[in-house]
Amino acid sequence: MKRTSISIISALAAVVALALASPAFADDQPVTITGEGMCAKCALHETPKCQTVVQVDKDGKKVNYYLKQNAVSKDFHDNICQETKKVTATGTVKEVDGKMVMTASKIELVK
């Protein structure tokens, strides 16, 4: 009787752990956004250091996606630092302190 109870409890614990982990995996799905690429310091005057931001119109509102500093965003930043340009960015997005933060894997100017 004890083995059956332990097996059932273990199985339920595994199901609960998997259910809790599934939303975390959903956040790691890459998304592609297209909008105005700009500098958070130079264009938006929001940060003390340069940072790439992609501003997207979503349901009639402007949503800023702050690109996390990595090799991709740093290498691209010179394209939009002093001039806003249309861009497409692909990466994973998470909300951090009420801001949308994207870890970009690819950024391109829209032609």
C-alpha cells in the first residue's frame, strides 16, 4: 500500500512540476518584430548609456522593446544611434520591471 501511495504522489509531483515549467518554455520562443529602431539615450532620452530600442505600434499604442546588450545589439547599434530607421529584430522577449526586453539573435534594416 505504501509503494502505491508513494508512486501516485511522485507522479502527481512530476505532473505539477511539468505544468509549472511549461509557461517558462513558452517565453523562450523566438519572435520577430518590425518597427522603428532608435537609441534609448539619444532619441528617447531614457537611459544614461546608448541602448537599441525597437518601437512597435501594437493595438494603437507604442510599445518599446529594449534590446539586451549582447554582441548582436551592440554591433547593430551604430546603424540607429543618431538616426531612427525601420528595423526587423528576432529574439526572445521577457517583461522585466514593466518593460519589454528582447535578447536579439538577429537585427536587420528594412529595405
